Amino acid sequence: MLYDPGKGPRLSCTYINNLGTMAASNEIVSIDSLVSHSLSDSDLDEFNRIYYGRKDKHSLAIKTENIESADHNNFEIAAYDFPAQKEETRSPRIVRVGIIQNSIATPTNKPIREQKQGIFNKILKIINAAACEGVNIVCLQEAWSMPFVFCTREKTPWCEFAESATDGESVQFLKELAVKHGMVIISPILERDEAHGDTIWNTAVVINDCGKVIGKHRKNHIPRVGDFNESTYYFEGNTGHPVFQTKFGKIAINICYGRHHPLNWLMFGVNGAEIVFNPSATVSGLSEHLWGVEARNAAIANSYYTCAINRVGTEQYPNEFTSGDGKPAHKEFGHFYGSSYVTAPDGSRTPGLSRVKDGLLIAQLDLNLCRQIKDKWGFTMTQRLDLYANSLHKAVQPDYEQQIIRPN
């Protein structure tokens, strides 16, 4: 049985917000569903060719039991394939990734443990569905086990969500699932580093298929714009650009705001990444027009797969807060619009998940495509790292003079 999210409803909807009351939403379900309902036949084929990079979206069959589970537990499930050309000297390197977007499960004025457990309960069902579909690597959204509280700039009680990257509640919960399903799980959390003065970091923990934490990456770039002023809680990370060798390929994590920085993407490629995940939290009206561009462009420029993940829903907080930008005080951060998607090295991409609903997007990747595209387009061969490195070394010096040629 095939499931095509493009056939879903296109109209604005009414949904349960995160304080448990009915809220009218003007949000469309997704751009993809809007287009698929507006175009047909050759017009739709041509749109798909230009926008997605291929006429055929290569939808994969999803088991009936998982479609039923998704319907019962109110999350979307979709799956797509990215095939590569067959080679004589290498066998296909097939891996299935699953990216999960979710809303919070419990009002933000409830006890911390209750909020966290509510999210655990819904994520458990989604990961089980991913495992049933043969997913090898799962990546969750930024700070998945908590509301995105950083807009409030309040330390109490939100810092209580911070946990150890080796044996915190979230990590222990996912370790068991990693072992049970034989999958790699990427868990972006709010980390508390007890070994270094209880410092807090925005961190992605990588758990391998044996349930072992094989490493972590801390967010390199911290926003200071509008409500996104996260430096109240943590500063820029100190882990560089690590790439993690797993049973299913070489993976990296470019956390949220790092997607705005091309050199951040570049360095994961320089270190050999084949799949780069971008767990994020971004709201309507800010950088929304960039969402479908940046991760896709990174896949093209660096000849690897990218997986862009955004949380979904509208989160309300007990106390009003201001943005420092002249806007009235408010209790909502804005609407997290989901729309998670996957892009291949050739620039082709999947449709996005819903803008209003939890979701699991599965992508079957042939990692051989990374080298095939490097051979075809030659972007990594023709890049000038030596030239950039020399210019950047000069640019960071206090006495730097820009290379501008002016008339005499």
C-alpha cells in the first residue's frame, strides 16, 4: 500500500494546541499538498521535475499496520527512495533514515517530568513505526524532549530539562530503543556538563545500534535575533565538525542555526560526511523562505545527503516575555511549521512533512550516489580550499584590509 502525503487535505485546519484548547489555525497543511491539489497531469509532472528535481517522487510502500498506527496516534508517515546508478565495482550501499518532527505533549505549566514523559510516550510510538519500516538511523528534532523555552530567557524551571549526555533520562530512553531495534539514534538535547561547572550546551548525542554513546556534537552557531536569543542558556559549541562512523555510514549533525552558515556545512563535508542531519526549531515569518533552500543547497554544494528537521506546533508559556525588538509582550514563540524534508547529493528532494502535525519521514538512500555526484559535477574536486584558507587566515587578522581594487 502506498501513502502519498500530497493527497492529504489542503485547507486550513482546526487543531488542539499545546494548552489543550481548540485553536483555529490559518496554516495550510503543506505547500506540497497545496500544489498537488492545484496541478494535475503534465503540469504536475513539470512542477515536480523543476521543484523536486524529478518527476517521480519515488514513494515507497508503507506497511498497513504503520499507516494505521500513524492515524491512531495522530502523526504523518511518508517514505521515499533515492536510487543511484548500479556500479560494476561497488554494491549498492542502502540505508534507511527516519527523521521525526513533533509537538510537545503536555502544557508548559505542568511538572517537568510530566512534560518530558508525555513527549517520550509519543516518540516511542513513532520510533517503533520507524523500526517496523526497517529504518537504520533516526534523528530527532532540536531539543526534542522539551518545549523550546529559550525564547523566555527564564532559567527557572527550564534549566531542569538539562541532562547528562551520557546517562540522562532521554539518552537512557533512546539507548534501550537503539538496542531493541538495532538502529543508530541521534538525540539533540539540552546538555548539562557536570564535569565543567554544570555548563549547559545545545548538544546532539549519537547512540549507535548497540546502545553505546559514540560521541556528541555541540551547536556551533548561536542565534541572537528576536525571540531567538539562546545565549542566555549556552554559548557556541567546542566540538568542531565531527563526523561519526556508524554501521550505516558516516553521519554528522549541523544543529539549527548552523544551517545559515555555508562554511559550517562545508566542514562536515571536508571531514567525510555522507549524511548531515539538521535538527532545528524555527517559526513562521522569520527565516521561513530560507527553510527549503539552505539544507538543499548544502547537499548540492557538498555532495552529501541532508535531512532538515523542524519541530511543529505552537507552544505557550506561563509568563509573558519580550523580544527586545519593540513588539508587545507575548506568551507564544510563534508557530513551528514542521515541513521536514530530505535532499540527495544531486539536489533532488522529498516533499516536506506537514506544517501542523507530528510526522515521520523515511528516506531510503544509496550512499553510492555521493561519489557518483562528486564524479559528475566535480564540486569537491574544483573547490579551492587552499585559496579560501589563505584568504580567511588574512581576514581574521586585526589589521586586515579587504581586497578591493579602487580607481587611482
